[in-house]
Amino acid sequence: MTGETTVRTAVRIHGRSTQRKALRALLDGLPHHGGHLLVAGEPGLGRTTLLRWAARSFRAGPVLHLGPGPDGGAHVTVEQLLDTLRAASAAAPVLVCADDAHLWDAPARTALDRAVRRLSTADRVGLLLSVASDRAVAPEFARLPVVHLDPLAPSGAAALLDDATEGVAAPAVREQLLAEAEGNPALLVALVRRLSPAELRGHRPLPRPLADAVALAEVAGGAPSGPSAHARDLLLTVAAAGRAEDGTDVDAGLVHDALRHLRPEPGPGPHAEPGPGPRAEPGAGPRAEPGPGPRAEPVPEHLVLAGDRLRFRSPLVRRTVHATATPERRRAAHRALAEVLETGGHRLTGLLHRSWSLGGPEPAPASAARLAAVADRLAAVAADGAVPASHRLRATAYARSAELTADGARRAERYTAAAEQALLAGRPDRARPLLAAARDSAAPAAVRGRAEWVRGVTELRDGPVGDAHQSLLLAASLLAADAPADAAAAALAAADAAWAAGDLPACLATLAPQPPHRPENPAPGSDGPADARGAAAHPAAVVHDHRVGMRALLEGRLDRAGAPLGQVVERGRTEARPQTLLRSAAAALLLGDVDAARSGGARALAAARQLGSDTLVPQALEYLAYAELRAGRHPQARTHAEEGLRTALRTGQRNTAAHHRAVLALAASIEEEPDVVARHVTAALDTARRHGLAQAATLAQWAAARADLGRGRPYDAADRLGLLVLPGPARGHFAVWRLAVPCFVEAAVLAGRQEDARAVLTDFADWAAFGADPQAAAQLARCHALLAPGEHADALYRRALDRHDEAGGDFERARTALLYGKWLRRRRRPREARGRLGTALAGFERCGAGVWAAQARDELRALGAAPQGTGTGAPARLGLLTPQQLRIVRHVAEGATNREVALALGVSTRTVDYHLRKVFAALGVRSRLELARMVGEAEQDHEVQGARETRRVGSYEKTGAEH
């Protein structure tokens, strides 16, 4: 082994906060004790960069870089290495970095492993190794704790791309680079370097394939090759089979049968080679995969055999194996797979592999005719809904069919169908390049309209909604002549885009009456399955009723909105298509029927999951979350939004993710988690501002203000909410700002801005009379009570509580009871105040509104009354705390500093400080020593109670035995 000194250079890292946190914990602990970490990831994910960052960040002592000698052997003994490390750590802690340790030979790995085992934590030596995860981890490193590197999230990859290109990449080029790199930072940089300035700016076509064999091999460290001809064929066949699979693994039996076709067993003779061995059995060990000889060969190190499935350890290596093979070998592997699949009746996957075995279009007429025939068959099978296939597989089939199609119009049509399927599969990043390939001015208007429709829907979910609005309007105009039902559905989607942008005039203009049209028909030549076509997914009657009702609602004509929107809701009770069910849930929310919205959203979610349409799942969860919020059920809303956020991010729907973050911020705003609110608000606003999402932005800002109000900061809340609800150009979204009025009135009254509060009540009274919000009437009475003179406020509070009883919802009723209780206490009516405040506390606790429950407890204490259910002992007093506060208290009681608590719980120091202030106030303690004493008393009481319970149970058991 050799060592070298560290040269500290600036290291810029994107999207590795979790990994850096783990490394930082190791570095921070080295002044007190030693530690070890193994950083594992496939080639190109940034292992070396992360180690350089750690070396640059470590300031407490020297950094030693270890590596094998020039001939791969170890040049120091274990004793020499130990002596060096212990001598260095005697004066100061030392960090040892060993990059690419998987390349070391066995003696070097063994020497390092022995040295590590003989080091104690007192030696203050930190060992940081990195290994590639495209092969099994060496046994010498298997015992070390591991930090895994995954591909970059879309946001991290986009930030890296902007750094690498200085932001000059054209949007379409940017999307293709991000899609092709699949989150691998080294591959992304390699692809950028491959492009000329003209290609990067979109002035010239991009090379095809974008990630070629040279770029992939550069990042992967060369083309992987097995130790034998069989191993090389096995690697290539698994890589080829994976192109037509939804997951990362393939059927080992399929691969085995394809290998038999690829290398057929020769006939008997003196020079015959041994034939293939028996097929691998499920659950067999790593040597179960057959080889061409009389004995089974081990599975190559780049593969994993799990049961009857084979997969590459690294997606990048899989792509590299396929790309670096010669065209003849690739075609032979696909031909062998096609023969096995077609024999087994797998039409679509068999045809795909058959098409890949033919190569690209060729000038010979006979070859061109054959390719055209395969292209037509692929498109026909992909369009056949009776053929079981995922949206991803259909997208792959349509795209391959388009590649083999010479006619421009048909090619554009098939690329559009591929983009539509990619979008349904939750891959908008794949849909955009396909739509770019579909551009052909010679294509019929219906085909171009279809492409614009898919483009608009893609941008609506993951792009600027203003662009989505224009694309959808263009789609409606192009489809009007040949597919009027599709045109109407596209126009309604354009209205959705204008709604999301908060553009009321554009929304009304888009919803203007449309001329009557004949019964719905799909666009000519549309190859998509029924659930992917807009007209089939949205029956004409649903589209018409939703448009008419939505326009009437926006014009303030509830009498004309109720009937058509009600029809949409009713159809959702018997429908099975997720798109129609989503329309039903949306109509129910417009009407204020939260139960119907929950039912429609739940049925849409089930239908989307049953169809395998990943792109519709986060949208269904969005409607469910909104319905729960409107009903005041914040914990349920949070559950739906958390799942919705995960699926939206996984399927590349940043706009939908922003809406889920806004819901999560609103749910967290009633709890004692200010950092959670701030995190979701920041993330939601980041996307909302870039993509023009006025609705999500208004909800997020309302959440921030409500958190301020709950924490007793009415001035801040009034300032935030005033921008949303007071008349002016900065007013919030036209369908959302009224929901925030009750919060603004409360904050404004507390802040002494009564005139501002009165200024918005006229509009809010109209909204309450409108009837679309079941809570509005009760909230209006509460607002009037806050502004009323003493002789009228009492009756108004009582009226508000009566209205709450009619509407339901724990949180809003508890807020009214809290304000009423405060008012009664100021009027020196303690007995009545206790009753109202106790009711408020119970309501807040039932719906998890911790920050508001704290207000109710403070008011009860001001009356000299302990909150119900609390005693005077330590356990009862600790029972006043939230689960997060209890976790912090236990760490503090054990002597941890605020920084140590923050690191242990994965929160910021500011959050710990905030919670400790609340804890000290709630428990009436003045020091950490007092707090530790209280925790000790509580644990002692708990032990005593446990002993009593044990004796009681033992007594019962004894009595039972006697009987």
C-alpha cells in the first residue's frame, strides 16, 4: 500500500445530503473515537467526489490516502500500517481514505482488514473506503457499515446539468440529456462533453444514440467481459432481455432457452462440444446457472441470481454490455430471445426482440418491406388492449415501430402514441423526446393535434402551466374538424391549466360554449388502448357537463352550476375509468360535497392501480388529500399527501408534487413542527414560482401563515395573509384565497387591523352564501364575533358553534370554541370559559392539532385549571408533551447537548431549541437539571406502577390456578 498527501480542492456535490450527513457524523466523532464507513455505488455515481469532499472537510488532523502499489500488491505490513496510524493519531485524529478498494488484490485487502480489526476506538482513526456496487463486496469489507449512493434525484441531476452547461442547454436537449443519464452524474457530464455548442443549444440534431458505447464504457470503466464465451453470451443475453422488461430482472429460464438457440448443441461426433447443462432451478445458488460444458459455470460477478430471476447489479453496466457488443452479437441475442418468446406466445415482447434483431432501415427494397411489415405488426399489437402489456412496454413498442417507419405521418403518429404511453407509465422525461421526434409538418392535423394534447398534459403535470394551456388550446383547434370529442376534452384540460395558473379570464374564455359535435371518435389512426385516449377516457357527456358547471361556478351562478356538476358526480358512482372518476371527485370538491369527493378519489385511486397507470395515482391521492383537508381531517390528509408526494416524485410530476407539499404544509401547520411546515412550503413555492402554479403557491403561503397564527405570532400571520386575501394584483388564487379569510380575520383582529378584517368579510359572506364550502357559514359567524361589540359577540359565537355542529369537522369547531373561551375569560366568566376551553382542547387533541392544543392548555392554566386528564405527578406532566418533545426530553435527560440531540433525531438545532422552550414552559421547569430530575421521577413511578401491575397479574394467575 502507498500513501500520499492530500491536496484540498473545492468539491461541488449535488443531491448527496443524506450521504454527506453520514460522513459528517464520522468526521465529527474522530476527535473522540475511531470509526469506519464504506461508500458503495455503481460506476459514475460520485464515490471519488464524496471521498474528496470528506478529505477537504476534515480539519481536525491529517488525511492519508491509501491505495495498492504499482503492481497491485501491498508495500507495507500490517504492523507498519498500525504503527503509522497510531503514531499519527496520538497527536491528532487521522482520516484514512481508500478509493476504489474493490480494485485491490486479496493480500492488500487482507492487510487492511487485519489492521482495522486491531485498531480500537481510542486510536481516533477514521477509515473511509469506496467500492463499486456493480459486483459483490469483498468479504474483507462486508462487515463495515455502508453508505449507499443511488442515482441523483431529478432536481440534483438538473442542478448538475446547469453547472456543466452554464445553463445554455436548450430545454428539449436538457430533457433528453437528463433522461439518457438516468441520474448518473458522470454519464451526464460525459454526454454534455460529447455535444458541440450547436447541438447543446438545439441548433443541430443530437447524435443517435445519445449514450453510445464510447460514453458508457468511459463511465463504466471499460466493457465488462466474462471469463469464458458462455459468460460473455450470458451477460449479453441478460442485457438484451432487459430491454423489454419493466423491472431490472429477467426470467432465468428465458435466458437459458435463448442461450440454447444462440449456441445450439452440436450433433454427435468426435469433435462435438459438450451441450448446455440443465436449466437453473428456483432458489438455486450462484453456481446454478448452466454453462455449455458438463459442469455448471458460476454466474458472472456482474449478475445476481435470485430464485428464477437474473439481474445486473448495475443498470449502467447492463447498458454498457449491450452497447459495446458488436452489432452481429446483439442481433443474434435478440433473435434468440425472439424465437423463444414467439414460441411461448409472447407476441409483443417477441416482436420487439425480432425488430431489434433486424437493425435499422436499409436501402434494399426487400429489407425495407420487411422492416415496414414488422413496424406495422408492432404498432397493431401495441394497440391491442387484449394483449397483456404495461404502459412502458407499449411505449417501447410504439417507439421502435416509429423508428422502423419510413412514412412521415405514420412515424409521427406512432411516436405520439409512444409518448402517450410513456406519460401513462409515469415517465414524462421519456415522453418529451418522443414528442420532439413526432414533429412532422406533413402529418395530418389530427395527428399533430394529438401530439400537442400529449405535450400539454405532460407540461400540466411537470412543466410551466402557461405552456400547457397554449399546447392544449392548439390541440383543441387541430382536433376540432376530425375528432370534436377529443377537441372538447383537450379544451377542458386547457381550462385545468388556466385554473392551476390562477388565470380566471383565460379559464372562463377556455370554458366558453363550444359548438355541438357528433358522437366521439378517436383521432384517425390512433393506436392507443382505450384508457389512453382522451375521448374514450372522458365521455363526451362528462366533458360537456363539467365544462358547463365549472363556467357557471366561476361566474357566480350556483343555480346553473349545481345540476351539471351534480351529473358528473353521479356518473362517478357507477364509473370504473380512473379519468372519469377524477372528474367526478373534482366536481364534488367544486360543489363542497367532501364525502363524494373522497369516494370518487378513492375509487379513482383503486382504478388507476388496477390498470397499472402510475401517472394517475398521485392525482387521485391529491383529490383525496384535498377532500380530507376540506373536511378538517388533517391526519388523513397528511397520509394521502405523503404517499402522493412519493409517487409524484417517482413518476416525474413536479407540479403534482408541489400540490402534495402544500397539503403537507397545511396539515403540519396545526402541529408543533415549524421546520416541517417551512420545508414543505419552501419546496412547494420553488416549483410553484417556476411553473406558474398559483393554486399551490396560495395554499403553501396560507400554511405558513396558519403556522404563525397557531404559534402565537398574529402580526406575521396577518402580514402574510393580507397579501393573499386583500384586493389587489397580488391576491391569491381565485378559488383558494377565500379559504384563508377566517385565518386572516383572526390574525388581523389580534394585530389591531380591524378595518382590514372587515374589508374582506363582504366577499366572504357571498362565498358562504354560495354553499360550496360547508364550513364557511360557521367561520363567517366566528369572524363577525371577533369584530362585534361585547353585547353581540356572545350570540355570534353560539351561532357559529351551532353551524359547526351541522357541518362537522373537529378542528374548525375547536378553533371557534377556543376563541369563545378566550373571550369568556376576558369577560370574567371563568366557569363558562373552562367548559369551552376544555371542549376546544379535546377537539384539538382528537385531530392532532398540537400547537392549538397548547393554546387551549395555556388558557386553562390562566384560569387556574389544569387541563383535563393531567395530574400533578411527573408522568402526568410529561404526558402533556408531543411524541417529538418526549424524544428530545429523553435525550436531554441523558446529558446530550442540543447539537447531539439534533444529530440523533435528524432535525435542526433550531428545532430542538424551539421544542425545549415549549417543554420548559409546559412543565414549569427552569433548567436541564430540573428536567432530568422530572424524567427520573417519571421513570421511577413507571417502574413502581409496573411492579404493582406484575403483582396484580400474578395474584390473578394464582387465584385462577386455585380455582
